[in-house]
Amino acid sequence: QVQLVESGGGLVQAGGSLTLSCSASVGTRSPYIMGWFRVAPRKEREFVAAIYWRSGSAYYTDSVKGRFTISGDNAKNTVYLRMNTLKPEDTAVYYCATTLGQILSYRASTQYDYWGPGTQVTVSS
């Protein structure tokens, strides 16, 4: 059974930084991809960033490019999201997601099979 556990959320002032972590228990297999999504108040789930586990290729939504960095620790099956220059519009519950098999689109939340419970990030102005 695959389990994901996020940590690192919290309250930060605009312009500040946070690093989210997500540890994946995947047994003997490795993730194919790990992604971060977020749900802001009164908005739908939004893709934030993803990293292909074997190649390390990383992708971001436009609004976080240059501010957020996704990285992975293969030995620990842990993915990180370093968030710099945070803005109030980054306020959301952030979810880690993964799948063990190939997917068609890293941006589509429906492509991911396993999800963490989420961690709240609040950016004050």
C-alpha cells in the first residue's frame, strides 16, 4: 500500500519562504512521478510542480516558475517543494501525489493514484 505524508506547511509573511516535504512509502517500487497540487479557498485543485523520479525532469505551473523548486531524494523516496518569495495568492492546502506507472500528463490530477492528506500554507500580506 502506498502512503504519502506531507510536512512543512505553516504561516509565513509575504516574501518569505517555506519548504514542504512529502515522504512516500511505496514498498519495493519507486515512484514514476511525484507532484504537488494545491487547493486555494473557493478554487479548484491546481497543478503546482512535478518531477519525474528517474530522470529528475521538473515542471512548474507558470505562476510559480522562478520562485518554487521541486526536488527529490531517491534514497528516501521524498520530494521537496522549496517555495521562495511567497505571495498571499499562494495560500492553499498543498497536496503531494504520486503514481507508480506511466501517465499521459503530469498536470492532470486524475493521472495520479495516490495522495497525501495535505498541508496548509498561509501567506499573510
